[in-house]
Amino acid sequence: MTTLGQLVQTAAVQGNPLDALRVFLEREDGFEKARQIDRMRFVGYVLELGYDTAKIITSDPYKLAVGGIPRGSFLIMTPVAAGGAPPHFTLLRVTGVSPTPLSNQVQQTYFELHKKSMPELDVWTQSELQWGALDSDVLGMFYANPAAMARLEFSGDVNNVVSAHRYKVFAPDEALLKLIVNGTVKAAEQYDLGRLRTMECGLSSTGAIADIPVRISMLDFKGCRTAMFGKTRLGKSNIVKLIAQGMLEATKENKSVGQLIFDINGEYANDNPQDDSRSIRSAYEAYCHVYALTERGGTPSKPLRLNFYEQPDSSIEILASMLDQDSKTSNYVRSFASVKLPSIESISALPDNEKTRPIRKVQMYWAILKKAGFAANESRLRALGLIGGHVRHFDPHFKEPLRLAAYRAVRNGTPPAPPQDLNGLMMELDVIAEFRRNNSTDPTLMSTTKPMFDADDGALLDFLNPASGSGPMILRAYQTYHAPDAGDFITDILRLLDDGRTVILDLGNATDQVRRYFSDLISKAVFRRQEEKFVSNTLGGHFVQLYFEEAHNLFPPDSKDLTGVYARFAKEGAKFHIGMVYSTQSPSTINRELLAQTENFFVGHLSSQDETRALSRVQVAFAGSEDDILRAKTPGYMRMLTLSNRFVVPVQARKFEAVVSQGA
């Protein structure tokens, strides 16, 4: 007969997912009274209990009835007689097999039986031998919020520990597993990530595998840091696609999140039929925009290129890195690669009487590019504003005595009119370079106080017109990174992010230096934009989500630079509504400051104990899961920890695919 107290408790948790516990326990009580052991979810009793660990005594029939108890699986512990306590249960995670007080006697019995080659056990001996013990971690407790009984709560500790005999342990059914895995996930903007998978083995002793969806809330990722760890080809990129898809699905109507994906392998921008892998771009064409260094067939994209003429300071560094990578080691090439050029903006900010020398350096660089065959839009170059008292453009304004001496010595003639275009500039500097090399002591090469050309000028002129070697011709291989009409793609990207679009930077086929350059350039622009919004109080509910691969290159473990843009993402990103998802193979290769600031983790197979120890040191929730992470190698099988999940959830991520019809 139902008591008044039971009625009150039942009414108290109506509308709370925890009501599934009441239904579960009532059903278990009925099975126990009917002696239907094969239908029960009962696992055993508590042999030893502490605040952090529990030892469970169980028996083979119980384990077989629930389909087995793999390491890492969830169990629930409930008091035998809760009295007037509100409904609650303690969550346990199995960590291994434990010896019992009778382990030595059991081993002795086994030894004697096998020694005597007994064909089978009698019923009494079998009953004795089938008992064993399991170790488990106490993860915390689910209960109804005392101030709002309809709301489910989870705590990382337990409110009390009483005698072990006062508890029973069960394997949760599907309803309770759904509560455990999804009960604390924020209700808004949920997304189906995959299915609960407590073990890599796909075999159950009952033949039935529970199909429990694992859901995440995109609210846990906005403005937060998310780490992807695991060996290559085991599903990190698929998880990144799923998170990006979840964000698109959650925000494509209100456009509250702009996403920027630094795609170093081209897998988010381009389909891969060999892997039957679809890209984010093709699944969401109406919402995604691709900027590519190299245009690929079948993938609409805008060019992601530099205008080497208009960005001399950065483009010469990229050329230097490419020359070094290609082992171009001639002395005059190394000298050219070591030159530091001023930016156009820095020259424009100088007083007119200080512009001549830096303008000439840029003009020498332009002449090198022209000779190498880099196309130029001369009308755009004329509009750059390289002015020093009078219009400079393509005239280096060398004094007439120098021009006269140079043209007489090199061309055996008189100087033509001052250069008016790039071709004329290249020819003029060619003459000056040859004259300087062959007539280094000529007085016309001296100004009143110092030489006409400093060391950087000399390196540029020697590269333009070398005594031997191909000079600028060795740069022709790098024209693919240049476009004479390259637009202000940064402004375009920022506008798209503000509009809640997903921008994919296809950096495939680029050198590390080029990738790093574009990553730095655009990351700094995004940070400045969000910082300006913060200062002007216009952030509102808009976020920017960044996706980085090979994150160990951006966040090295020994970096002490806390002022760089990536360090600022880690430390100040949340304040400026900047979230980021970063992927790499090993936790130990990432800066500990970033790891300490990271809220969400997805961990696949790691092959080193050092890596699992590094992970559990920085995030204690992974302690106890190290062995499973080391052994499991199934693609897409991950250990997940998010802001909503206070404990690690093992999940088999679904394969990314387009799930909805779309419209712009």
C-alpha cells in the first residue's frame, strides 16, 4: 500500500527527469519480489564505500542479466531505505576488478578443481565461485534541486556516506542513462553528437546494445575553448565538422555566431570522395564562404592572396621563408632574404623629409618583383600615396650627377626621362645596380654625410642585378601567392563574420610560413574587431568561433609570450565573445596556460602514458579513463567533457552529413 510519504515524494519530482529513478526502482522491486532475476538491473551490494571510491560485490548472473559490466560503464547507487530523503542516486564509474576477502580461497579451489580435471562444478561450489568485486569511482550525485524540485541537479560530491550495507547498486536502464548523459545539458540549442558507447567492444552478453543519444548544447561552446586530442585519422576533424554544423543549425536564423575555420588540409572546404567525406562548405553552401590560396575544381571560392607590391613588409618575409625552404643558399639570395622592408602605412606616416630612403627601398623591391614577372596594377600603386614633397610613384629621384655617371658607364649614353611606370623603374634601377657594383668608389655614390645606399639597399640591388646567378627569376615559382588586384579580403571576412556566416580559409598546398602569416593576419583582425565592439559596448549577443588545426604550432608548450594574439584568445577570448576549437595529437604539445583555460575536451586514442598523464593532470575528470584512452582505436570513439557534463562521457560520434534542407 502506498504511504503518504511516498505520495509526497512522487508529487515533488513530477516534471523532473529524476522521476525516472522512481519508476526504475518500483519496477526493480517488482522483479525482485517475483524472483525474475534475468529481468533485473540489479548488480550487487556495496562492500566498501568512501567519498571518492566504492567497492561493489556482484555475481555472474547479475552481470550477465545486464549485458555485462565493462570498465568505464556507469552504475547507480541508491540507499536501501531512503527514509524521508528526496529521490537521488550516486553515480559510479567502473574502474576495474577488485580482490575480495575470499580471493585466495577461490583461487585455491580453482587450482584443485583443474588439477583434478573435474568436468563440472556442483551447484554449491558454482554458487560460491561466481561472486566477485569491482572497483569504481564515485563521480557525484544526481538529485532534485531543493529550492525548485522540478529541476535536476548534479554535484561532484556526495552529501553523506553511511554503512555500506545500506546501499544497492544497479546498472541504469535506458531512461536513466539518458538522464545521466543528457540530463544536465543546457536545454537551449541542443545538438545530437552521437551515441553513448561505454566500451570499444561491440558485443553484449544479452545481444542488445542500448541506443542512447549523446547531446551537446552549443551554449557550451560560444566564447569557450574546446580541445580535440588524439592520433590522426581517428575522428578529430569529424568532431570539428559536427560542432561547426551544430553551431550553424543553432544560429543560422538569428545569425548570432560567425565561424572562421583555418583549413590547412582543405577538408572543410572540399569534398573527399575517396573517404566518402563531405565538407562543411558543400553541406551548407548558402551559409559558407571559402577563401582559397589555390582554386580547386568544384569548390567556389574567392582568392586568398597577397598583393606583394602593396604589402612589401610581410611579403618579403614570405619570400624569404620560401627561399629558405627551397634551399636557395647563394650569398646574394641570403642577403636579399634578410632585408626588412617598411610598410606602406609606416612610410606615409613619416615627415616628408624622411621618406626618400624608405620609398627607394620599396621601389627596389617593386623592380625585383617586376623583373621576376609578378603582375602589377600600376593605377593602384599610384594611389598608395608614396609622396615626399612631390609625387614619387615610380621615380626614385636620384640626383642627376649619379644618373649621368651611371648611364654613361653602363649604357654608354645619356639618361632617359625619369621613370613613369614600373618598367622604367626596373630599367633605371638595373643600371644603377650595375654601376654601383662596378664603380663602388665613384663620388656620385656618396651623399654629403653617408653612402647613397645602405646594406639593405645593396642587398636589394645585388639581387636585382647579380654578378652571376638568375636573380629575380628564382622568385617566379612563388607567383601563385600573388594577385595584382587582391582585394581587402580581411574587411570582407570580418563583414561575413558579423553577419553570422561561416568562413573557411583553404590553406592547403601552402607552406607553414604562408599559413602562419594568414592565420596571424586574420586572427589579429578578428581580435581587434571584437575588442572594439567590447569597448564600444556593441558586442550584444554576437560571437565569433575560431577553428585551428595543428594547434601545437600556435600554442607551443614552452611559450612565455602572453601578449600574442593566440595567448590573448586563450586568456581574454571569453570576454570578447571569441570562442575557439583547437586540434592537435598530443596534450603535452599545448601550452599549459591554454589547457588550464579550456572548458571542453574531446579525446580519442592517445598512444603514450605520458600523454594521458598530462591530460589527467590538467583536467582531473579524465583520471581513471587513461587505460581506455590508450587502448581504444576505433575512429570517432571519443571521451567527451563539456561545461554541461561534469564527468567524462564516452561517445561514438556520428559521421558528419548534411541533415536539413537549407535556404539562404
